[in-house]
Amino acid sequence: MSMCLEIETSKESLVKALGGTLLKMCRQTICPTPVVKVGVEPIVMPYHLLALLLFLCASCKAQPVANDQTEAIREVIASDQYPNIDGVVIARKGEIIFEAYFNGFHRNKLHDTRSSFKSVTSLLAGIAIDQGLFALEDELQTFFEDWKDDPRGKITVKDLLQMKSGLESECFLDWGPCVESDLFESEDWLQFILDVPLRHEPGLNWEYTSIEPQLVGLIIAQTSGMTIMDFARQYLFEPLEITNYEWLIDPQGRGYTAGSFNMLPRDMLKIAQLVLDNGVWEGEQIVSADWIAESTTCPTDVEMSFVRFTGLQNAKYTTANYGYFWYREALQFGDIKTEALFGSGNGGQYMMVLEEYDLALAFTGSNYGNWRGKLPFVILLRHLIPMLEGF
């Protein structure tokens, strides 16, 4: 983080308190030295006043800018037009420009991320691979004794990350069988997964299932000698100052890395911002830029469109594509032609990046099990992207 802070607002009372010479304009740059330059005249400032000013600057910087346009968007999202949208947080160029909560949710209330957490697991896999703990082409028989001399042992880590294991489980396009409910009811989730048969050869077809990201989490834990909870905390959450969250834990005490992880929308935004910034957070490389590039390339056509599910009139539909637990989809509506990179979870949970706009977004919602979980794309195309012209 830069040693200089930027003021996002001005208040007459603060100007008067500081002698009427500071904060005359929004976004003056103030640096933590006893001499502060405003305009052309240097002003010698006592340290205690400087400390107060810097505290106020930091507080201002954390707040989204409010104007008539953003307030109008809040009202629209709160209307019956967009039911069960629980939270929207947007940052442009690393600074929050819009934040709103609905339906009893607020900034400090945890929300279930559902399957959007799979994208966090992708980052954890990248960190582990960066550390040399395992490689994309490693076969699973290396990690699971039950699959030695078994066709399932030929599945690679890359197959898991691309949802191409060939295991007989599919939970997205209703091809089935979806084994998640049976998994949660089993006494040993790992053994349950190891007993799932092979449908076809690994690496052939995309079939969405939660058992593959769970296997990735188990591999990270095994090769690191840490629980996945400790690995995530040390190498991802602590560097991003993510401290308030809740894991789903299996009967053996293993963390679930396919979803049902509760976190704050602002922390979901941090994940999106980390990806937008090529794995860098406040000057520290958390996960390599190479991993960000490879995991988000998304070459696999998943034969469905998130925008199409919304029924947005006059939008041009294109199929979404899949990478390593990340989606990409082209967005075309009116004059808007761009592309979104995102992690997606049932109910309307999204960690999203619009690289063209230098935009990171987080959405939370409670539209579980129906098409309204895709409404954030309508909000994005109808309201949020047009709003950017005001910033």
C-alpha cells in the first residue's frame, strides 16, 4: 500500500478545523510528513493534527462515493424488479465506488458463498503449485492409495480443476447423478468420493460436480502437511486481512473446498480484486501472475449462457467458458460489449472481474435453485456499467 492516502470527500467543518487551508478540493494527495503541500504554499502541521487528518483520510477512502445515480440504483435493486439480492459491492481501480445491502444483510454479516468458493480453491491450488507441492499433471494415484492400479488413478490435478475427471457425478445440467446430498449424509466424505465410479476417460468432457474441488483441497492439505483451513489462513486469508469466516467441516475435521463457506461480501470483493491485479495484494505477490493467467483463460465451452438464463431482452447470448474453477462469458447489450470473469454460486453469489473497466465486483443473493440467481448480470448490464460513466 502506498504511503500516501487520498481524500475521497470534503467537509466544511473539517476545513475550518484545520485552518481552512486543507481539503479545499476532493482527492488532494496528503503524505505523512510534518510538512504538507496544498496548492503552492507549504504548511507546517503538528504531528497530532497530521495523525488526525490521516485517520480521517483513511476513513474516507474506505467509503463508497454516493450521488444521485448510485442512490437511484440502490432503489432499483431494492425493488420487486430484483428480488432477493442481498448485497452488491463494487471497486474500480481498487477503490469501492458502490456498496449496498438488502433483506437484513449488512457489511458485517456473513453470507454463504455457495459454489463461488470453488474459485477461491483455484487460488489455493495455484499457491500450492507455486510452492512446488504438486503439479498440474500429477496423477491422483500419487495421493490416494485406493486408486493405485485403478483407471481413476490416471485422473490428473488438471482434470479436477477443469471439471473433467470423468467421475460419475454431474450437478449442473441435470445429467446426473448429482451425489452431493449423499456425500453430506455419509460418515466419511473422502471415502465416499473414492467410491464414486468412473463414467468415461478423464480429460474428455466438462461435467460440473463438487467432488473435484473437494479432492483438490484434500491434495493441498496432504502435500502441505497442514489442514486446508490453516493453509488458506496463512497463505491467502491473512495476507488479504480476511479474518471473519466460517468453514463447512466434514465428520473427520476436513474443510470443504467446494462451497458452503461463509464470508463477508467485502472479502469476496478482495478475492476478485486479487485476480484483477494478477495475484498482487498491496504490493505482495500472493499467487503468481502465471497462475492467474492460466487458471482464468477458460478454454472449455460449457454449452450454456448465464445471461440467457436471465431472459434479458435484446442481450446477445454467447456460451460461457470454463477454466480452473472460473467462468468467462462475453456480455453484449446495447452499446456494451465486454467480458466478465467470475466465480459463481447457487442463489446469486458472484466474485466477478471486468478487466476492461478495471472493475472488481461481489454479489450475494438468496435466489436459490432458480434462474433469478443470474439477475446480477441484468443489474450489471442495465445499471452498473452505465453508472461507470459518472466515475
